[in-house]
Amino acid sequence: MANTIQSKKRARQNEKRYAVNKARRSRIRTYLRKLEEAIASGDKEAATLALRAAQPELMRGVTKGVFHKNTAARKMSRLSARVKSLG
């Protein structure tokens, strides 16, 4: 348990940041899930639109500190390759 005033404040801040980051991570995962569904359906046009929607969300997660830059780049590279390979 936090004892000092500073540690109590830090605990409150951590709770707020955790909630914000959790919501942001969930939002990104929703976009990625929609993209996965579009790829699975085989519709290249829908997958391309979903990729364009997911990319800025994923990069926003990087700037906000939710994901590491290389993790997001790796995900985008693999997903765009999968979209490109669709008939």
C-alpha cells in the first residue's frame, strides 16, 4: 500500500493511465480484428479499406506509448503483405 503522499498520487495516476491505455489497446485490437475478418472473407477492396483505417490507429498507439514502434511496423508489414496477396 502506498504510504507517502507522492506514492498515493502516483498510484492514482497509474490507475488513470492504465484505464486510458486499456481503452486505446482495445480500440486498436477492434480495428485489427475487422481487418482480419476482411482478409478472411477474401474481399480485397474491403481488406484495403480496413487496412487504411487500422494503420493510423496502430501508429497512434505507438505515439501514445501503448505499442513499441517496431511491433507496430511488424504488424503493419505482415498485414499489408496479406492484403496484397489477396486475389
